[in-house]
Amino acid sequence: MSSTIPKFTATIATGLLAGAFLYGCLNVVPTFAEVPLEVHLVFRVQLMTHNSAVMQLLMCVSFLAPIWYAVTLSHCKTAKTIILMASAFALTSFLVTRFGNVPINQQLKTWSALHPPANWESLLHRWNTYNAIRTLTAIACFISMITGVHLAPDNSTAES
């Protein structure tokens, strides 16, 4: 079975996932802290609306594509194991998002900027902690994918 398309898909998806989360962590989240709360909340809610489908799809592809690629690797157990680790890291990013960030996002949608809940700062701190975890697991996903690709045998001569 040819590994070119699954390898390409898995590499691109895991790289985009890591890049998207890293960009958010290094640029978007600090910006939230530097604007008034009312701007922060309006922007965050709109960002969630736009990010939701794209990030869910990206996390799904980053989970499934490495598995697809690993199936094509019949003789390299080390590469296959590392690539499956990439899939596990993508799944972890998804689970942290789904059960950590998303419930807080749902609460954020109900907040009034003029009268936020008393614990709003601790909730945002918890959201940032989950965000850091999913960013690190997404980066680990991409690093695992790149490492696995590097260790995998080159099938291009066999496919020609």
C-alpha cells in the first residue's frame, strides 16, 4: 500500500494543529489579557464560533491520519510506534479541549462584561492551563509525527 498520501496528510495536519495552538498560546491569549474585559469577552466568543469547526476537524484528521499512515508501515515497528504516539497526543489535545476548554467556553458565552462572575479570573486561569496542556500535546504530536517519518523506510523506490 502506498504511504505517500497518508504520510503527507498526517504530517500537514499535525503541523497545522501544533501551529494553530502555538499561535493562539503565544499571540492570542496574551492579547486577551491586554484589552478591556468587554473587548476580551466579545472577541473570545466570536473566535470560538469561527474556530470550533476548523479546530475539531484538524484534531480529528491529526488523530486519524497518523493511524492511516502507520497502517502502511509494515516493517518498521519503531516508526509505527512513534507515529501512533502522534495520534495519541492528538487525541489528548482533543480530550483536553472537549472536557477542559469547551465547558469553560460555554460559561464564558453567558458572562456580562459589566458584571462577570466573582470567579472569572480563576476560570480564565484554568482555561489557560488547559490551553497550555493541549498546546504542548499538539506540539508533541507534530514532533512525534516528524520523528516517525524520519525513521520510516522510504517506500518511494518500491512504489516506482
